[in-house]
Amino acid sequence: MAAVVLDASILIGLFNPGDPFHATADRAVRAAAEAADQLVISAVTYSEVLVGFYAAGIDPRHDQALQAFLTMVTIAPLDPPVAERAAALRAAHGIRLPDALVLATGIVLGAGQILTGDRRWAAIDTTVRVLTP
């Protein structure tokens, strides 16, 4: 078993019952939690998810579902190896920096899977698993 890195698209779907990815994200995260040594989100993903809470006027520190989820995951920091790999991915593939940082987190950690809803990532690394609603 290896780490599974979760992209913001998966977490946004997980925490928003109205999102088209909700059911798929819920199943995938539950399966990953059962099978993986570790669930990981990048610091960038954490920040992206918090935006949705703040935009909805919700203090994420008081959201029970989010706080319970955070006890199950490791938040990977943005360190020099991740930043360097992200820069190389962005230069080579023209992807947005937040996307490159999430991919780089998974690659640097040697994750078994990187779960996302972004189809463009599949061509970048073999560990990417693209989920569809």
C-alpha cells in the first residue's frame, strides 16, 4: 500500500452534496482510506478547499465534517523538492501552478495514486487516476 494524494476537485465534491463529483468522491475517498497507508493533501489543496468554506460564510474551524476529515489526512508542505518538481511540470506541460504543485506532491512522495477530476493530468503521470461524476 502507498499514499494516495487527493486533489481539490475531489475534496470539493466530497464536502458539497450538490457537486456532480459528490458520490464519486465519497466512494473514492472511502476506498482510498481503507486501502492506503496514508491519505495526503497538499497545502495548496487545503487552501483551495478552505476558499469554498469562506466564500459560503462558514468558518472551516467549526465545520465538523472538515475537522473529522483533517484527522484522517496528512497535509504535505510545500518544500523545495515539491516546488522544483512543480516548476518542471508547469514548464513541460503548461499546467496551472496549483495543479503542478499537487502533482509534484504526489510524485515526490512516491504516491500510489493521485486522485483528481481533471482529465488533463492523466497524460502527465501514470499514478494519476481521473474520476468522473
